[in-house]
Amino acid sequence: MMDRILVSACLLGSRVRYDGRAKTSDDAQLAAWRAEGRLVSFCPEVSGGLPIPRPPAEIEPGADGLAVLDGKARVLTPTGDNVSQYFIIGAYRALDAARAANAVLAILKESSPSCGSLHHYDGTFTGHTTPGEGVTTALLTREGIPVFSEDHIPDAATYLATLHS
């Protein structure tokens, strides 16, 4: 059976980001996996009920996705609207999609309040990031699905190769 990979829809060309744009990856390995039919395209924010376009949102300062999942922090828009529920619902739907497809890993968009794996925007809406995971990454990781950013696809390929060695 072919290993499946959950991938942020924006990395695959879907115009699902908050600003209505995509962040299409030109990574050759990702393209090869796509041609093999391994990829499961998913946007947790849209799946969670947020529109396109939508106001930007960031995890409040000093917190991360795990704190949001545990109800100890919020995801806010620049005007202070609490949109945490959409991010939490989207994270659980991403987990459901990964499980339904038997995905063994995920490649998600870095810096996103949903998908960041190494860092996310810091909650000040100034373009600065802080170390930590987004909401979806935190849930997938907690449930045993490793997450890699689009900048670490070679690491994902190495991980995939170790699954069958």
C-alpha cells in the first residue's frame, strides 16, 4: 500500500489562504509524490468554517497551538475577534482526513496559525514569528502524525524512507 501524505492545500495551488491566494510549492519531491497519487490536499482553516478571503489571524502572544487546543489561548484577528473555534474544528477535521487516508505524515505551511511546525506569527500582526506549532500541527503531532514544513520536504522524504527499511 502506498504511503499517503496530508499536505496544506495552499502548497498545492489552491487559493485558500486568508488573502485568497495560494503559496504553491515548486518542490520536485512534492511534485513526484503528487504524480504518484500520494497527496491528500487539505486546508484546516477553510474546513473549519472560515471564508476566503478572511481577516488574518494569529495565536495570541506567548502561546502556541497546543495552548489553543487545551483552551488556554486564543486565535485572534487584528480587531480582536476570537476565531479559535474554527482553528480547532479544522485541526480535528485535518486529523480525520489524515486518518481516513492512512496518511503517515503531513507537510504543512510554515508560519501559519494552523499549520506552522517550527514557528508561527507571534500574535502582534507585525510579521514577526515565534517558535512553536500551529493548532493543526499540534494536534497531528500529539496524535502521532509527524509534521514537516514546506522547507523540510527532504526530511519528510527521509522519514518516509525509514518507514520501510
